[in-house]
Amino acid sequence: MQTLIVTAHPDPDSLTAGIARQLQDALHPGEVELVDLAAEGFDPRFRPADRDAYRGTGALPDDVVREQRRLDASDHLVLVFPVYWWSMPALLKGWVDRVFVDGWAFDVDPAGGTRRNLGRLTVHLLPVAGDAAGTYERHGYEQAIRTQIEHGIVDYCGAVRGATVFVYESEQDDDVARRAVVDDAVDRIARAVAGAAVVVGADAQSTE
């Protein structure tokens, strides 16, 4: 079972980057690949070449084809990201915009209907949030995130929903408490990838 971990944070020493590496270490060697979009310099902009490919008047850009091949070789995808404004960072959103496109992630039938192509892929989310779970519950942010990512992206492409586990209060000063939360989140995602019971969480916003 091959797992692709994709993370997006400008600081390689951030908590987010550290969590992605910790998850990589928790999974079976040789069955996991960690992709740091910032370190690799992935361009998140939907450019004219992307538009041409969408219209069927041009080929997909090489960097998009590379990412699709990585996903084609994977059984599990884990997105590890800091929550910015109750969503994923622009870099990760741009990766989704450019990679999960018509003709690969799904096909639109001109006569009506959509064929969803990613049923082979299970998607897990590990958002790193600066706020507390209660904040998300009070304001409906948890449901908003679930709607836009789990339903709007994962379900639309026909992929399988895996575990969604938030790291809450990531900017707290209590290192011991934060480490316990991180360890628990990594363990829950690792168990979900391994086929254990999926445990679903919720959360906030973080620069970590």
C-alpha cells in the first residue's frame, strides 16, 4: 500500500513540516513518499497552459503530469497543512487546482453526468490549527472545511474519505501538551492508513 504525503509550508523547520516527517517515519519504509511542495518549488498558479489543457487545445504541463503519476502510484494520500483562514494554504489549493483536473480526476459527459475517477485513492487530512476545537464548533468552521475539502474535492473525484485529524492549539506554549496532541494525530492517521478504525477530528488556523 503506497502512501503519498503532501505538505505545504514555507518553513522546513515548521511544526507542519515536522509532523509530515514524523508521519513518514511512522509508516512502512519503501511504501511512503513525502512531497514538500514549497521545497520542490511547485507553481500553484493556474496558467494559460493549464487553461489550454482544460479546453482540450493543449497538453497538460509536465509538472502536473508528474504529480498525477505520483498519485496514480498511490493508494493513500495524506494532506498535511497549516490552516490559513479556515482552509488550506494557497500553495496546496493551487496544487489541487492544477492536478485534480477534468480528464484525470473526473470526466464530464457532455450529455450529462460526471464520471469520478479516483475511487482507488483514500484521502486523509491532517490540518495543523492554531485555535481550539471549541472555536470551530461554535462558528461552524469545522463543517465549512469538511464541506469544501471532503465533499467538494474528495467526494467529487470519487476518492474514499479517510481520517481527518486536526492538531489543535498548535501555537500553545506548553510543548509537552502540544507533543502529545501531535503524537496522537500522527498515530491516528498512521493507523487509518494501515486499515485500522478511522477516527475523525475537527479544528482552526495556524502559522506553524
